[in-house]
Amino acid sequence: MKRPLQILLLAALFAAGTLLLGWWTLPIIAAAYALLKRDRTAPRDTMLAATFAWIFLLSRSMSAPAFSTLLERLGRIFPLPGIGVLLLTLVLAMLLSWSAARVITGFTASTRT
């Protein structure tokens, strides 16, 4: 399967997992993907897919009227404007998926040698 299609399908899986079960599905799916792929590009692929998935989820949520209120309240907690809070959310998704896949690729690489 070509890499862009893999990333797109992985992004769909990340989005569905996040919608159905919550944010903690990101590292689980990323670890499973890295275990199946067994390639050093798995962390980068999972990071891209998680970013695309959460951009989709955030853009879908932006149409809700309470979203701007939520961003305003979060902006008071963090000394950031609303866009900063959104970027932090994307960084969280990127780090969760990348780190889980990186741990697995490091573990599988060390067991092969």
C-alpha cells in the first residue's frame, strides 16, 4: 500500500478511535501500527496521521456555538489566545502518537539485533 494512503487510513482510524473512546486511543493505535509496520518511518507516519485526524476533529467542533466559549475559558487558564490553545492540542496529538510509535520501533529494533 502506498504511504499517503496508509497515512490517510491511519488518520481515519485515529479520528474514529478518538471520537469513540477518547484521546488515549492515539498512543494505542500508534503503537499497534508501529508494531505491524516494523519500519523506522512509523513514528513520522503516526505523527502526520494524528495531526490530520485532530485537525479534522477540531474543524468539525468549531461549528459548535460553545466552542468559542471553551477557547475563551481555556485562554484564561493558559496565557494564550484561542489559536494557541488549538496549536497545543495538535502538539499533544503529535507527541502522543510519535512517542508511542518511537518506543515500539526502538524496542523492536533492539530485539532484532
